Amino acid sequence: MAVWDDLVGQDRVTEQLAAAARDADALVTAEAGAPPPAASKMTHAWLFTGPPGSGRATAARAFAAALQCVSPDRALGGAPGCGFCEGCHTTLVGTHADVEVVRTDQLSIGVKETRDLVRRAQLSPAGGRWQVIVLEDADRLTEGAGNVLLKAVEEPAPRTVWLLCAPSLEDVLPTIRSRCRSLTLRTPPVAAVADLLVRRDGIDPALAAQAARATQGHIGRARRLATDERARARREAVLRLPLRVDDMGGCLKAAQELIDAAAEDAKQVAEEVDTKETEELRAALGAAAGTGGRLPRGTAGAMKDLQDRQKRRATRTQRDSLDLALTDLTGFYRDVLAIQLGSRSELANTEARDALERIARASGPERTLRRIEAIMDCRRALDRNVAPLLAVEAMTVALRAG
């Protein structure tokens, strides 16, 4: 299986990356005595953009694997990125010594973390090919962190490659994106996402098709929806919300339930991760069982730093869960609008067709558009750090008014 097989519906991007990987392989070979390509398609910095779920990080990791491919077939004209050799395999599973994949569970990436990456980027590759830095959340760089990164991208080490991922070009500093080769991914077709779930994850075809249709081609959300029964239950609760905002009491109750569900998601993540992190740090700091579990003197600051990071992660998890609910709600009203306008486009929420038709009959397209705008206003308010409950309450009241 080639490394590109998980890039769903991205044929143009795959072709460009495969061509660059071939030229990168030729450049490495040229240093051993072979002539380099006349006009190389390889460059030192790439920016992968595209809507959520399009596979930006997947494309970056696949390209990183192709850059590290050591398959003997290359000498016979085979393309890098076989998916089976040690270079490809270790890159894809995250254990390659020359590939650093950076993803954050915090709200932002700061200057300190970025400086560590820049120092890493100056090292020569241990395996003799490329030093690859994959930054999956380049849009979360603070302004200071972006300025730190700029120098490294502007003047990279000879065998270092930066792979940055962001939702859009506008999410990255202009000075950085002007020094990167940009690749834009599209939303994958629903049928292709369903096929991937069946082929790679063994999902039942009917469930895979429903999950892919409900998420409108978002690969990660489709996989979660198909494999997590709790995720399906939460989504069903969100799709019932438009029927529950008939009065002010219903609006406020629905808003509180959305916030509580997002908080429960954050709590589940904390239960799975925080305890393990805390115990590992306590052991590393030398908290012995024979001393009642007390930390050695002078180590309280390290524990406080961990607790602060865990709080920031909980905040981001809660916001991400809430944003996912708002996305599902937008999809519901998009289907309502499609029914009202007599569109032939396939509905995303076919399982809620009765509710869709009921809302469509009770209002007109103008009110539906105002409701979609109310959801967008709520998302913008959350981005500006408005208190989540206040933002969601304002949204549910606006949904009632239309």
C-alpha cells in the first residue's frame, strides 16, 4: 500500500507531492555522485491548506514518509513512498528519528515550543536523508512564535523540510506563507470517504455511508461517528435542538445542555489522559510510595505547569466539542434550506428527515438563512472568547426568533 492511499479525493495534490518526492530522492542521490534534476519540484517549505477533514495532516505525513523512503525499488525506477520500507513505516507510525510531528492540544503554540522546533530543524538528519518538521497546527502559532519560525523557514538548513498545515492561507502570517509552496486540498467526496472507512477500518458499508454523508466528507469526524456510539448519541441530541426552542425556557435549557455535553467531552479526555500524565511526572520527579506520595522539595513548580497545561487542554477540548455541535446544527439548517428551495442535492441528515420537513414547513428560506447566520455569529463569539454559555444562549434565542 503506497503512502498516498489515504489521501482521499486529492489526485492533483498527490501527483504534485509524488513528483516532488521523486526530485527529493534525486537530490539526495546527487550528493552521492549522480546528477541532480534540471528543474526540481522539491522545495524546503510547504503549506498544506484545506477545509477541516480534507486530510491536510495526512498529506503532510504521507509526503514525509515518501521523503524518507528507502525502498530498493527506487533504484529500478520505482517511485518513493512504497509504504512498506522502514523509512515509510516508521514515519507513518511516528517513530522515525528524522521526522518531528507537532500537534497541540492547547489553544496556541508559543515562542518556547517554536524555538525548540527551530533548534531541532538545524540538526543534520540522523538517517542520512531529510530532517522533516510537520507542524499540523500552524494556524495556532502566536504572533511571536510565527516570527521565530520565519527565520528558520527563510534560511533553512540544507536538508531540512518544513511541512505546515492550516485551514487557509489567511491563517498563516503573510511572511511565512510567501516562503512556502502552497497546496490546497478539497473536501473529499462522500462516497470516497465511505469507501475508506470500509476498506481501512472495516466499518459496515451502510454505517460508513451514513457517517460520511452526515459529516459531508470530513474524514476524521466520519470515522469517529462510525466507531463511537456516544458520538452518534450526542449528534442525535444536537439535531433535536431545533424542535426544542419554541419558548424562552426551552432556549435556555437547550443552551445549557449543549454546554454540559461539551464539558462532559472535556472531562472524558481528562480522565483518559490527565491521570496518566500526572503519575508519569510524579514518578519522574521521584515521588516515592514510601513517603506518602509527597513530591520532593523544589518540584512543585513542574507539577503546577502540568496542571496549567491540562486546564488549557480541557478548555480547547470543550470548545472543539461545542464547535462540532454547531457544525452539525449548521448542517441541519442547510438541509432545511435545501428542502425549502426544492434542491435536488443529497441531504446530510436523512435520519432526521421528519424534523427537517417540520421545520421547513413552519418557516421560509429567509428565516432559515437568519438561523444559519445566528450559528455563525455564535462561532465567531466563541473565537473572541465570549463566555460559552452566553454565546450559546444568544444563539438559541435567535434560532427561536428566526
